[in-house]
Amino acid sequence: MQSRLVEQGDYVNPGQILGRVYRAGALDVDVRIPLAELRWIQPLFDRGQLPEAQVRMANAASEETRSWPARVARIKAEIDDQTRTLPITLEILPDPGPDSGNPLDTLKPGAFVQCRIQGKRFDDIHVLPRHLVHTGNRVYLVKDGRLEIRQVSVLRKFNDQVFVESGLAPGDHVVSSPLPGAYDGMAVTVKPADHQEDTP
């Protein structure tokens, strides 16, 4: 037991916290999912599935990163009003790998870790640098020596990347150079890759 908030003979009320218990052989990690990110795992919950996860911990002394498989064990019933996040508890699973070791030998209560939760899977996604997707989710393409301005369906924007769900096909040539005054159908000259620095 880590802490005890009541003593023998005390009267307690429903919902009152009695203490904190650390059970040997099991490790839980409490995480909070922002509402904006909840839609990536919500479909799994709707189907009665609990997503798999991974817990990572970096060792500052040895610069080594260890990871362990985990799973969503519990989901809180309501959203935190102050942080607008959904509290979720992950249970770290014993790793059957021969060199993984027991997570209890490394992880201790109160340690800081990084967690990844597996969400909904998407296939045939195209990832582009953010600056190549213009206003209105439009992408500049070259087709038969002409500029084609095509609107695409964006699944997600994350950091400096854009995940395109539809509108692009394998083999499409995306324009990476700035094109001031670009319009659909304008003539475009494609510079050979090995002569790009020599061509203005």
C-alpha cells in the first residue's frame, strides 16, 4: 500500500478514496486522450474492442529506450471538464521476448513514460509535406505537361505532414516548387532531378 487515508473504525462515504494500493505483478498507466484525438480510437470502442497500446520509457543514463506491450484496461465514464480529455487506464502486459525482461524491474510507480494507442487503421493513405497542400485542400499536379489543380480529401494534419485520404493515385506527379499565379491547365516544364540546381 502506497498511502492510507482512513483508519480502522472510521466511517466512510460512497465514493470516498480510501488509499492507494500498488499490487506486485501488475502495472497500470493513466493517460488522457484529447477530444480532438478521440475520433481515431472511438470506432474501436463502438465495436466493443479495446485498443492495443505500447508503453515506452527512455533511460537518460544509458540513452536506451525500453518498450512494453499494453492494452486499454479501463475507460473513465466522463470527460475531464478542466482538461477536456478522456481518462484511460493502460495495463502493461508481460513481454514474452527473451531479452525484454520484467517491466517491474524497470518501471516504478510515478515514472514518466510515453504511450501509443493503436487506433483505427487506414489503407492507401498518401503523406505529403504540409506546404504542398494549398488553400482549400488543393494539390498541384503535372499531367501531360500541364498543371492540374486537384482538390483532395485530407484525413489529418499532424505537425508538418498532411495525410491525404482520397484524390491522389500512385504515380501522380506532385509539384514541389512554388508556382506564383498558378492556374489550371498552364504549361509546366519538369526539371530533371539531376539538373535541378542548374535550372532557374
